Amino acid sequence: MNKLALEPYIWNHKYESMPREELYEVQKNRLIRCVERAYEHIPFYKQKLDAVGVHPSHIRFVENISLLPFTTKADLRNQYPFGMFAVQMDSIIRLHASSGTTGKPTVVGYTHNDLNVWSELTARALAASGAKPGIIIQNTYGYSLATGGLGFHYGIERIGATVVPASGCSPQRNLTLLQDFSSGIILSTPSYIYTISEVAENEGIDLRSLPVAAGIFGAESWSEALRDDIEAHWNIIAYNTYGLSEVIGPGVAHECPHRVGLHIYEDHFIPEIINPETGEQMEEGIYGELVLTTITKEAVPLIRYRTGDITRLFYEPCACGRTLIRMERVKGRINDLIRIGNQTLFPIEIEQVLLTSSDIKPHYQIVIEDNTNLIKDMEIWVEVSDSVWQEKTLLVQLEQQLKFNIKHHLGIAIKVKLMPPHSLPRSEGKAKRLINKNQVIYSPISRE
């Protein structure tokens, strides 16, 4: 089968390529209206602003955003289920919610206009990856209370491409559909694409021979090394996408073909980077917590929402022609930050080092011994190729090499346990990389 030829393009030149001065005016006017609506219709925000002595009349420029208080996930949970809504229920036509595994779910509502905006934003992302009428797009993101599947679904239809809603299909079925339908683009979490890859490997199917030419991957942190590995095994272009259900879902930011950061759709979201400990705004290029203000959401406008994601912003023009700010790929969530003595690191940094070896499979877990992430020791469980697993000498050499690489690149000594192929849990959604040793519910086999 021949690879499909995809030609990425700009979906909405008016806003994606708007001069920065004009974009500033759009943001300013929309921010003013957003704060006015939130203050008038959401008691939570009226109380918040009154508590810090800020009135909507104080917001006259984008820079005034720093006067406004932050919104957190805890705030959303405390207002469960509909306390954050700025419209009456007869204007709400859809509800999405988080799983609520660590507390009350966060609930987000959508008006007709919200859904129209959402499909516009995911259409922008899809166009940047080459989606157009006639292209078949296989969507494996979940069609559920989570936002991934439906968010991209309506963007695909808005573009006029053909959507395959494949989230309920098994990995085997997804592989069959890729072959039979000649899908040109696949949407997936990075971890789930490897579940499909293993099925293909077991069936002797060369993934590089499939027509699929691009993949859009998100919903979890993933490294450049993982991108390289996916592209090599599938012979596709792998795009990074970003979104979160509290803000809108997918469609917050997406890579252009140059793939040097994700363009944030600033006509709908005002981004900031703050010091997560002090709340101070950070300068361009400095890592910190991403904060987003939704300046066009009708149902649930969020003011300075702390995403918990660590990244940094870049303002210089992009060769693609978009004038939108870019964010670097997310390093990780604050809750996943591992603290060992005076050092800190994210799982994605460990992944980047692990995958420098061709004998390592992209299936790993970082095992800690408590729930605080403030630990003295930890261990990495990582799968190796079958050929290495059969040779004890190679295993010893690989373990020593991995320990050296981790120490050299990350400046920290970490225990490594090499595991046989298919021994660690697989995920059809987001992979759980950081686990507590006391919560392990399976018994991995290792060769001592």
C-alpha cells in the first residue's frame, strides 16, 4: 500500500495568522467580557474577586489579568456539579466530566456556541496535520464523559474528512480497520499506539507498509525519543496535541508541520506561565506552570485556571506563518514531579534516556515507596526486547549501560529492573508511569 500524501495547511488565516497587534485587541475585548460575565453570573467568581478587591471595571488591558485570582481544580470540585456554570441549564446541550478517581469529578458544560468553537479549534489542529475531505481519520480517543473522542470527532466532520469512531474497538480491530479502510491519520494516546504495534508485530504485519501517514498523539506526556520511535516503526509524521477537559478538551494547542512547539489558539485562550510555588508570572522561555483563561467559553468561563502542567512559552515568529504563541511539549504534571533529595525530575525525562537504547521497549513504570513523591529511592521497571531477554550476558550489559546513561544525563543514580516482553500492564488510554510500590497489583517477572 502507498502512503497517503498529506499537505498540512492553515485552517483559519484570519485568527491563526493575525498580526499580534490585532490579536491583542481581540484578547483584550474578550477578556473584559469574560470577566464581566463571570462576575455577574457565577457567585464563586464574584466572591473571589470581591475578596481581593478587584472589580471587572479594573480589567481594561490584557496585562490586567495579573490582578485576577487563580482558579484551581479544587475550586471546580468544590462547586460540583454546576456551581461554575454561567448560563441556565436550558442553554446547556452537553456535559462532560472527569473520572473523579481522586475526588469529586470536575464537570464542564457546553452551549451550542461552545460546541461550535470547539469544533473550530480541533479543525485547526487537524488541518495543521493534513486532514481534508477524502482523508479517512481513525479516532481511538474515548467517546465518553472524557472529551478526547467527541472533541476531535466534530472537528473531523467540520473539515469534511471521514471519521472512523474506533474508540470502542480492540487493538486487533483497530489494526484491521487501518488496513481495510486505508486510514490516512490515526488519533491515539502514545501508549495505546504501542498496544496496536504489538498486535501488528505478533501478526507479522509491517506497520510501515500501511497507508496511514500521520498520527495525532496527546492526553499524556511523551518524549521526543518516543516520537522518534513511533515515526520509525510506523513511517508516519507524529504530531503533538494539547488540551484538557476543564478548559474545553482537545483543541487548546497543536503542532504545525515544523514541530518546534505547539501553537496555542490565543483568540480563545490567554496563556501564562507562573512559578507554581509563588504564583509569579515567568518570562518567556522559563519553565513553570501553564495557566489558561478561557475568553470565549459561554457555559463555564475559567479565569486563570492552573492546569498543573509544566512547560514554557515562546513568542518568536514561526516559519509556518502562524502568529500564535508556542508552548513547548509538556514536561509533566506537578503531581508527577519526583523529588529525590535536592533534585527533581519528571517521568518524561527518564523516558527520554531509556529510549536511547534500541533494546528497550517503550513500556516502563517508575516505582516509588510512598505517596508524597518526596523519596530517597526509586526503581525503574522497563521491558527489553525478546532477544536481549534470552541472553543473560546482554541483560547485565544493558542494565549497566542504562544506569550509566541515567546517571550521566540526569545526574542521579536510579535502580533499574529489566523485565521480559509483555510483562507490564498495557493501557488503552493514558499509561500510568508513576506507581506506588504498595499499590502494585501484579507480580512482574524479572531475571535476577
